[in-house]
Amino acid sequence: KKIAYPSISKAFDDYMKLQKMKPGSQNNYQITKNVLVDFSKTKYRKELTIEEIDYRFLVRFVKYLREERAIPNQPNTIAKRLKLLKA
């Protein structure tokens, strides 16, 4: 039987529902979710599932944050996005 993995945005939404977060934390998770969805739709032309996140995805995501966004992110912001993705 094949397992159906959730999309990135669904996984973020489910995680946020289960956690008791302060409004600032909720905002950070929402922004990270939006950036990830934008990245996956830009680079992969679809929203990816959590199963499709691998090392190559992470390298491309960091490059996207650092160089390819309209306003490149600072190293601390990149670290925060990766930390929230890991959670």
C-alpha cells in the first residue's frame, strides 16, 4: 500500500495546529511556509511533498534564499528558515 505524504504547506499547517505558539512564532512559521511554497513552485513547478525534501532540495533552497530572491536574505534569516523547516 502506497503512503500519501502531505504537501509542505499541509505539513506546516498541521504542525502549527498541534503546537501552542505565540503570535510571533506563528508568523515566522507562516512566512517560512510561504517562502517554501514559492520556492517549490518556482524551481519545481509544483508544490512538493515532504517526501521530496532531500539534500539537493536544501542546497537549492539555501541558494534561492541567498541569491535568487528579489531581496536576498541575510545568513541569520537563512538559518531561521532552515531551523523552522527542520522542526
